[in-house]
Amino acid sequence: MIDLTDFAGGAVTERFNQELQKALENIADPNTDPKKSRTVTVKVTLKADENRDIADVDITTSSSLVAAKPVLTKILMDRDGKGNVVGAELKSGNKGQTYINEKDQVADDTGKVIDLRASATK
């Protein structure tokens, strides 16, 4: 009847391949769950005229992808001198724990660099 590779001047195949590419890239993304299903859909909608001898055809393609995995972190909460709630990201892993940051500097639990020279002179 109709060869999908030639249908609508080849646009159906082209659009299918675009959505398939999105799905493949989503599978390859390390931030997504590789085991969850992705879907590529080609929807063909036909609407005939009164004589039923011609039909307008709408062709749409879409893909259903997997969302990126959530990024998890923790926030330390406290109050400032005025009683307002404040927060800072917990960088060290444990409240009150210092750690060595990516620049080999000692930092407090929120990532603020600690000047050890100033501490040593006190």
C-alpha cells in the first residue's frame, strides 16, 4: 500500500530516526536508569473529506525518555544572629567534620577553607 520510507517525501523515516536518536542518547546517558524503557511513537491521523475519496494525514513522532536520576545532597540548617533560618550545603559528609577539598585545602563541613596558619598563631 504505502512504503513508509517514501511516505510524505521520506519525512516519516527522517522524523522516526530523529526520535530514535534521542532515545539512544538517553540510554547512553550515565545519569539515567539504563533498564527503564524508552518509547518511540509514530502517530498517523487520517481525516477524510465528505466524499471519502481524499484524507488529510497528520503524522507526528515523539519519544518518551527516562528522566535523569535525582542528584542528592544535604543542607545544614541553623539560625543567624537575628533568628532567621539559614542553610548551607553539607560538603564534608558529616556535620562538624572538616575535610580536604579538591584543591587539597582543609575546609569546614560547608566547604569554607580553613586558614590553618591563622589557627596555629592563636
